Amino acid sequence: MKIAFAWKWWAGKTTLSSLVIKKLAEKLNIMALDLDSNVNLAVALWMEKQLDNLVCFGQKKHEIMKYTGSTEMTAWEDRIYLPKESDWFYDLKHDFIHKNSIIQNNVKLMSLGFIDDDKRGIESMCDYYEMAKVFMNHFNVNQWEILVWDLAAGMEMISRATVMSFDLIFVITDANFKNIKVAKQILSTLDLTSFTRDEIVIIPNKYLDDEDLDSIKNNFSDYNILPGIEFNEEIYELDSQKQLSAEKNEWLNESVDNITDYILEYYKNNKKSQSEIYSRIKLLDEKKENFLK
């Protein structure tokens, strides 16, 4: 099962996703992928001491495109996103994953990273994001495993359809009108890329009071909405000091449990066939083909 957390800046996405990852890792093997160039997920997961050993897989873009049988990085017009039977795939036990991840308990962490120092101002992140889409389409998740993707902020990753092979998308927002606007843009894009309402969940986060929470609920009344996490000074301080743990706060622990229980229930009852996922990816190929006509 593949799940992703989407957000705008300062909505608390990385903090929340790290807490969920820790909870899920108590029961399942987790592949955590950080697509934010700031590489904050490792810090939030208390894996900071291993960062020097982390090789960001964005630097392996050419290797990944070649291994999966995709086109060269520059040959976008000829690229087909739907994997073929002859293509090669990755999983948690793959040697490439082992060499380019850091491990703590049941969590393997990979990071997309950022452009090499000598190429900044010359290259953009576009190739990294395009490769990430191919990488995810060729990543198989086996039984008792969940892949959790911590997306880069804003619309970029969603608009590039990097989540086409995913089962469940969490959209995190506070009550700020700018964040609500971005959340709606994310939802609109997911709708255009054939995600159903059952595959999308809204998580209110960092809201200040019941009025804030009602505002979020009213803006997204057509979607599944989990209770979320109210803004709390103690949580903010613990997070700033890199000491945040759900177990240290009963209220926070309950909130995170609500999210992980939802994921585990979905994992148990909503197993998609590969053909269902592939039909969505195929739509992307058809859309690109029509665009190039």
C-alpha cells in the first residue's frame, strides 16, 4: 500500500507524517520517502545522526530511468509511464533501496534530495520530479509493507501526477485561507487524475479553535475528514527541540492513533489490484499522447 501526505508550507505535514510513520512501524515495515529538498523527514524521525550515510536518490536519476526501461531523462516525448511486464521493479529488499536508504527499526528512509552544488542555477528540480514519478510507478509494495511519501510543499508534486500509483492521499491543511486554497487546488488535480473521494482524506492540522476546525470542515464537507490535531504550544516546543513523541502527550497520541487506525483499516479492506492502479497510470499516457498530437 502506498500513501502520500500533501500540504502547503507550515501546515505541519512532515511533523504529522513522521508521527504516523513511527506508529505504523510498530506493526508493519515502512518505506519512508522524503521528496522535500530540505530533507526534514530524517530529523523528524530522529535519524539525523545517519544523514551523512544517506545518498539522495535524485542523484541516481539516470540509473533509475535506465533500470526501469524508461527513456533517457531528456526524451520526455517518447516516455511511457505505464510499466510493462518486461520492465524492472524495485521493492524494500532491492539492493538499490538498501544502498540508498538509512534504516531505523522497521523504517527505511530515502530522500530525493536537491540539485548537486555544481549544477545549481543550471539545472532545476524538474528532472528529479519526473524521475520520481517513474520510480514510484516501478515500486512494488508487498504484504505487511506500507510506503509513505512525504511530498514537497504545494502543488508541484501533485500537478506532475507523481502519485498516480498510490492508494491513499492525505491532504493536510490549517484554517488559513491561503492553505485552504492550495488544498482545494490539490483536490481538483487529484480529481482530474482519476482519484476517487474514497482515496482522499482531509486532515485539519494546527487549527486554533473550534471556529477554525468548522471552517476547514465546511470547506471540505464532500471529503472524508479525520479529527486532526489542534495547535498546541507544548507540541510546538517539543518539535522545535527535536523531542516530539506521541507517547509523551495523551491527546496527541490519540490523534495520531486515529490516523494510523484509519490507514490500517483501509489497508485491510481496500486492497487495489495492480490492474486498477495501472488503469490510472494509463490515463496519464493517453493524456500525454493527446497533448503531443
